[in-house]
Amino acid sequence: MLRQVGTLHDITDRRRAEDEARQMQDRITHFGRISTMGEMAAGIAHEVNQPLTAIATYAQACQRLIGTGEFSADEIAEALAHIGAQALRAGEVIRRLRTFVKNREVRRELIEANRLLEDVLTLAQTDARHNGVHISLEAAPRSPLVQADAVQIQQVILNLVRNSIDAMQGVPESRRQIVLRTHVDVEGDVEFMVADRGPGVDPSAAADVFNPFFTTKPGGMGLGLSISRSIIRAHGGKLWCTANPGGGARFFFTLPAITASAGSSQ
């Protein structure tokens, strides 16, 4: 009896320790998202300010038309339509921002790999435009399915994009290009790639880039890639980097592909 009680205590303690470790990892992951948004604040402010400026311009135009008394209903309707479109544009940026930074339970769902890239593109483009960077998307022809927490995977993609943008600050604007790609590799896993044209990863630092607190950025905390690797490992994948043949760096990560038949049975 004593042995059974001792065993139960051991199992309970182990489960408690596992739960505490998981909660700590979730808090660190959430902190990483908040930190990424902090780095993107200037670009986000600019992206939201543009439609707000347009809204103010169209509203003032309506006021002037009404003040003159010489206007048609079509002119007012057109201006109001522009106001509505710009408000939706600003609202979409804010909606994606709130979804990204919200502290939430990990929730894995069946999702198309290409959609993960497309959904994060709104926030990524915001930062890229502000820094004179062009992002292109090379999506797999038939989007494979993965079982993943969409927000966490988008956090990984956005962190890699942020790193690429920072790495290209010293190169001519004409070379500031990022490629996002998905395809199914030879092992049947879904491979994601973020490639840039920056100076690349210093070979002497390549072995350390995924270690916690290692950073080459002035003022950087060195947690982004470490958190990203933890997220990908928890999803059953792997994260690594190589040199870009055309100059720069390429970061890859994989997620296990889910067949349509397997997905429909879940």
C-alpha cells in the first residue's frame, strides 16, 4: 500500500511539474509575441494612420460639398463608400493585431499551410513597407494541410520576417527582398521557408543562433529564435537555417502534413 501511495505521489508531482512547465512556456511564447509587436510599432502606426488620414480627407470633402450646396447624392455616396473601405482597412490591421497578441489557450486545428502565410502577410507587409522591403509569396500549388496552432506558427513566421527586415537595413533598397515559400519535402512534411538578401548568418554564430539570449542585434533579447524553435518542436517539426545561394539567409521549418482523409476522420 505504501508503495502505491508513493507511486501516486510521484505521478501527481510529475504531472504538476509538467503543467507548470507548460504554463511557463505559454507565458514565454506570449511574451515573444508582445515583444515582436513592440518592434513593429512604428510600421503598424503608419499602416493605421494612412486609412485614418484618408477618412479625414473624404469627410472634409463631404463637408465642403455640403457647405456649397452644390452636390449630388452620388458624390456624397462615393465619398462615404471610400470612408467605409478605409475604416475596414484600419479595422483589419487592428483585428489581426489583437488576435496575434491575445493571451490564449493553445488551440491546434486543421489548417491549410498556405493560409498560415497569407494570414500573417497583413502584419508582415505592414512592417516591410515601412522599411522599404518587398515580400513575395511562393505558395505550394495544392496547399497541404497541417495540424497546428495558427497564432503560434504565425508568430514563428513573423519573427523570421522581422529578423530578415532587420538584417537588410544596411543593403540597398532594391535588394531588400523576402521570399515566403511552402512546399512538401521528400519526407512528406510541409516545409516553410523565409529567405532574405541580407548579409547572411555569420558562420561563427550559426551554431548559437537558436540558443536563448544569443543575439547580434543591439538591444535585442535573443529570445525570438529560441521561442520559435520551441514552438516548432512542440508541433513535431524542426527549424534550421542555411546560406541563401544568392546572398543572405534562408530559414526553414517543417510541420507534419495531414492527409485530407486523415483530417476528415478527426
